[in-house]
Amino acid sequence: MPKANSVSANFKRTLRFNETWLQQHGLLGRPWFMLGSAPNPSIPSKLPDDTVYAYVKFAGRSARQHGLPDADITLATTWDEARWNDLNLSLVLRVRNKVSWRVYFSRLGRKASDKECELLSHERDDYVLHAMHSRFRGVGDHLRPSSALSMLAFAIAHEVPEVVIAGISLDQTGHAYNDLNLQRKHGPEDRAALIAVAAHHPHVKTSEPSLSEATGLPLYRG
């Protein structure tokens, strides 16, 4: 197990492989627009023509409602094909929180040309620590920040030149893709992580005025 303040011994190898995967699919050296599933996202009126559209879990449904393109890359934490069949998925960053020996063996055959890139739970935590200088354990009731922050850490670690985030909220309940109005989780962890991002990574911006005010992230005015 890695120490609380250090990444896993294999993290550099993970970075190299995932860097190659991103390069293979043309996702590096371009700005990313990252969309979460908070209700009523503030969508920028204009983004650069070469923007990568990166959606967190089912945010592709919210993107469609707002006239945005299908995702270039989607973060998924579960995989039930029936739940995703309304979305035109291209590339998937799949986070596995539960890992078996079968998963480790399947990774031996991974290729950079694959449409799916996996992150095991400790790799996800390594990305957060590497990009945000903390694992944020003990900040709130959860073990780590939300999936959206994991995807943001992934983009930061791979030196995406500009990241604009929307559809992430620290004060709203519910999700844009359903009417259940469920309590959104990871609020304290996400707040602390985004404050750290604002302090260390000025190229990460948000189009959400309330999120900018709460965390110090620069407000994107595109």
C-alpha cells in the first residue's frame, strides 16, 4: 500500500501507458471541456474548435439537451450496457473500484489502440494526489473526491493545456439526467480538491459562477 503522501510504486508506468493511450486517440495538446451532471449547467457560448468533450458518467445526456457534441471521452464507474445504450460512446475511461485477479490478468493484453482505458481505485487516488497534492481523506464522509475530480486529475496529470469545467456544483441537489433530486455526494472533498486546483493550476477554469466564487477557480467567459 502507498503511503498517504506518496503515489504507488507503479504510478509512473501507469502515467506512461495512459499518456500513450491519449496520444493514440488524439486527445493531448488540445483544450478539454469537462461536463458533470449537476442540474442547469452553465454552458459556455463558445469553445475552441479543437476542444475535447469529456463527460463524467451520464453527463452525455445533459450535453445532448444543451446541443453539445457526443463525448470524445467518457468516465464510467459502472458498466451495464443497457444504461448506456442511448449514448454514442467513443472512448471510455473506466474506473474500477472493485478489483479481482481477473482484472489484473486482463490488463496484460491492453493496447494503446483500445477504446477503453482502465483506472483501478488506487490509480485513481494516485492521480488525485499527483495533481492536487492530497488524497483528501478525512475531509468529509467519503474516501475520496467525486468521479468528476478524478477525471480532472487525469487531465491535469497528462498536461492538458486548458480545462473548462461545467456541471459541477457544491450546493445543488439532483442530477441533470433524472428527476430524483438525490443528494449529491463528496461535497466537502470536492470543495477542498477544487480549492487546491485553483491554487496550483491556473489553466483550469469553470463556466459556473458559483463554483468560481466558492473555490477561486478562474471564471471562463468564452
